[in-house]
Amino acid sequence: MSNDPISIGSIEQFNSLLKSSKVVIADCEADWCATCKVIAPFYEQLAKSLSRPNAVTFVKINGDEHDELLEEYGVTGFPTFLVFKNGKLEDTVRGVHPDHLSAIVNKVIQEAGSEGTEIP
């Protein structure tokens, strides 16, 4: 099974992942967003390092295709990272802040009792 982030195709798929995984980290991005491309390799490495089946799931939400999801969670710019624990929004990271994103993700994973390793 790949540890690459899952591209969200529908609201139903996203809601299903929120129910089936203890921790979900969502990268809200857009194809035209230059700063999204800057942090994409870091996010993908985070996903490869920390993804665990049914425990820690990394997803990508294309803002141009799923504006209703962005509106629901108050996303007003890109990139925005939404961190969910047990189906509830725990934290939001706006912009290109890899150290902050890594710290928040590791904290939420530890709180949820999921396996994870610190990112150097």
C-alpha cells in the first residue's frame, strides 16, 4: 500500500476517511498556487514517513474542485493544512511553515495514540 497522500474525489470520500482514520491531515491546495508547489515535497515526505493504515491518513483537497469543503472548514487561502483527530478539526496551519506543520502533526498523532516517528 502506498503512503502517498490520497487525492480527495468527493465529500463522501473525505467524510469516510475522517470516520475510518484516527488522524487525518488535509492539504488544501490549488493547481495554480506557487507556494503549494514549494511545500508539496515536504508534505509528501511527511506522508511517507507517518502514514499508518486506519490510523494516520494524509490527503490532498483541490480547492478549485471542492470549494464546499474549504468553506466548511474556513479555508481562505492556499496552502492550508487541516489536522483532524477522531473526526474533529484539531488545528489549522496556513502557509508554508514546514517546522510548525511537522510539530502539530506529530503532537496530534501522539495524542491520538497512533504510531509515528518524529521528523528530523
